Amino acid sequence: MNRIPCMEAVVRVLESEGVDTVFGIPGAAILPLYAALQHSSIKHITVRHEEGGTHAADGWARATGNVGVTIGTSGPAGTNMITGLYTAMADSIPMICITGQAASSKLHQEAFQAVDIVEIAKPVTKWAVQLKEPGQAPWIFREAFRIARSGRPGPVLIDLPIDVQRGTCLYDPELDAPLPVDRPGPLPSAIRRAAEMLQQARRPLILAGGGVIIADAAEELRELAEALRVPVQVTLMGKGAFPEDHELFAGMAGIQTQTRWGNAAFLDSDLVLAVGARFGDRHTGDLDVYRRGRKFIHVDIEPTQIGRVFEPDLGVVGHARPVLAELRKHAVPRDREKWVQKIGEYRRTLLRRDDFDEVPIKPPRVFREINEFFGRDTTFVTAIGLYQIWSGQFQTTFLPRRYLVCGQAGPLGWEVPAAMGVKCAHPEREVVVVVGDYSFQFLMEEVAVAAQYRIPFVIVMINNEYLGLIRQAEIPYDMNYAVDLHYGEGGIDHVKAMEAFGCPARRVDLPGDIAGALSWASATAQREGLPVLVEVMVEREANAAMGASLDAIREFEPLPELVTVDWSD
């Protein structure tokens, strides 16, 4: 067995774990790792902010299903990564953050940029560890990948003191390989009971959460739904787990990101089979309304998730793919055509308008144009705000890992770096960022990274010159305070900002011009190899439909006429 620099062993581990791109910023305390990285097959993207690096690694991981990697130096590099670690932890995204550190002997002496990043990161990681000995280096990293992938996936932080990085270790890549990851199957007795409950239900729904996508279980979900004729809803994190043009698609229930017909279908159900869903509060709203009149089966790979928000009638611990496959084998079909037809009637009648021709542009019109122009294989990336809520309500998604959203943490600025990660993972796919004006400004410097490395994608900005979601949240307080971003002739000129980064941009003020601008942006991004912005100026104080419970959603725009059908039985 050869003795080599321990950081060279670490790079060999990264390569064998399937990492082809890392996102980071070099610094003095991490240079031994960079010295090993420069001779590897791994591409390094130098980001402009460590938070941006974490979000780029996050996007890469969501798009591939593999473990994303980001690197920073000591001190503020690690603390800047905390938001990205929290985001990955909240959404079950496998990621490894690597930080440099001052020499081991100096950690107690308040050395330059020495901070106890391990203790800081523990609450937002599955594992935070400092490398103590060079001989541990390859094995610490192997374990990090195993932990990041195992159970409910999530992030790991590895802190590397510079003196340890400079050490050597015995390593032979022929004798090393990724550690196995356990994917537990369900108890047969639990499957039998779940199958019985499904068979007994007259109006069941399957609720597909982000865990279905993480488990690559979309095919098993579709096969179960079609075999049993059970309609399927998705959570925001589960968008793409089931094609939205499928006969059995039952919309989305929630108090913010929801469809009218999805809420109606959920409230009419008598059993919900929730798979890989965490019952987030923006989905459930008032729990009394959410739970009343229906039973729940909760399937999750993480045992402590079951009963965390409310106690289900049945909990099933297991990986989503084998659970759905086993249910397919054991569940007994029954005639549910009337229920399926009722879902279809809800879908046809309980709609929201998106055909507005008004000026200023109403936001739903933007998403109508997005749906009509971009193809089924397009990957959309969005973050948090009114634009995310409109996106969830109006955008259609058909394939897994094509609608990426930071669901629980909701950090502003996530979209652009995450889109870079997606495009690095899948250069062949069209990537579209849906962003608000304020979120764009959080990490807009990452546009320079995409320009430098010729990473093309389309940015569609919904610009209301407001902190729109907070402005709407202030309405019950009878205030409109500290949220207005308008100044001068219209606030920041995002077109000029993009041009300053060397990237094309266009502003749209008329609804009839949106389609042409999207076509121009798509063709230009592909031709120039650059991010391209379409800034759509929308009605400044437009509100998104939302409420406190599934049965009390306030609508702010005129609705299509409701056709009443008698479905009594």
C-alpha cells in the first residue's frame, strides 16, 4: 500500500463517489486540498460567495440524486455555509461541505479565522466532524458520503485543520470503494394493514412528497395509482413525482401553494396515503380541518418523522420505492370510477384564471406563457416569495427532478446558484430560473460565475418592486411598511445589472410580449452560452390566493364560473 498525501486520497474518494464538479472558494487554510484537486478529473467552479457555493452543490445534488460538494476556507467561509447546510437539511438533500481550519495547535489561541465550525454546524447537519489524523482522511470522507445518503438524506460538514491536511496516509484505491447504504424495506404486516385500509377506502388519495423523488420511486408510484385507480396529489417538494396531465392527478392541497380543485379533492377524501411527506405547515394549514373526516397512512424512511406533526392511523417505516412496490403486490383494487370522475370534474370546474390581458401584467399570465413555451423536460428552479406561490399554483410539471424548490428553509437568493448546479449536472437540459426581484438581488453576484464558466440558463423575473409576500402578510396589520423597493424611475435596473455581468437581458411590460421574450431568451442562452434575463414588470400589489386552512382560501382575482355537479351517492 502506498503512502501519499492524505488530501490526494480524499480526492480519489470524491472521484470514486461520482463527484465530477465541486463549487468553492480557495483560501490559505484549504490549499493542501486544492493542490490535490488541481490534478484530478473533478471540475472546480469558483463561486463568489460560500452560501452560493452551497446552493450550487444543493442544485447539483437535487438534479442528480448524488452527493453535492462545496469547499471553503476557514472562519467566515464556514459560517457563510450555514444557510446552505440548513436548506439541505430541511429538504433532505445529500451534500458535503468541506472547510479549511487553522492549525490544530492554534485553535485555542484565537488564531486568524479560527472558529469552531463543527459546533456551529451540528444543528443543521447529519454529521459535523473535524479531521484529527491524516490516516483517517479517506475513511472520514467515505463515512460522510454514507451518512449523507442514508435514511433521510442530508448534509455533512468536514473541517480540515491545515496541519492535518499536510499529512500523509497509506491508501490504495484498488482496496477502497463506496460504503453500502441501507435502504430498508417495510414490515410485511404493516404493508398488509395499509393494503386493507386502501381497499376499504371509498375516496382515497396518495400524497406524494419530496421523498418519492429522492427515492427515485416515481414509476412505482404511477404503477400503484394506476393499478388501484387511486388519484395522486403532490406536495410542493413532490412536484414532478406524478405527471400533472395524468388522468389520476388530483392537484395540490395547501394554504399557499395549492390548486382550488386540489383542496376540494383533499377535503372530499376519506383516506390519505402520504409517502415521503413531512406535513409542512404551508401544506396542512389548520390541522383540525386538514385531518377531519379522513384517515392517514404515513410512509417515511425516517422513523422519527412519523407522528412529528400529528399521529397517523398507521405508520410505515421504509424506503419509498420498496414500500410502493410491495403495496402494488398486496393491495386489492376496487371500483373507484365515480371518485376518479369526480376528481376530473373538480379539475375542469375549480380553476383559476391565467388569461389576463391587463396592463400592468397580472402574474398568473406569466406562468401561462411559461407553461406554453417550455417543454416537458425543462428544469425549473424557484425559491421563496409570492412568485414561488404563483409558480406552485400555476406551473405544470411532468417529470421528477424537473421542479426544484427550497421548500422548508426558503432562503432568498437560492435560485441562480442552484440553477448553476443543475446545469453543470445536466448540460443538455434547458434550465429556467423563476425569481423575484428581491431574491435575485441576494446572490446576484453568482451571475458572474455563470458568465465566466459559460453556464447558460434563462432567468424569468417576476418584478413587482416589492417584498411582495411580506407586503401581503402585512395586510391584516393594516400596514405597508418597509417593503417597498420602488425608487426613482422604477428601482434597480436589472437589465443594466445583467449587462454589467456581460449577459443579455430584456424587460417586458405588455402581456403580449412575454412569449416572444421567452423565445428570444431561450435561443440566446443556448447560442451565447450565458444566463439570459427576461424581467417581467407585473402589477405591483397583486396578491396570491392563500388562507389559514384548506377550506378558507381567500381569492384575490376573479374566478371562472363554477359548474355544479351532483355527485351524491
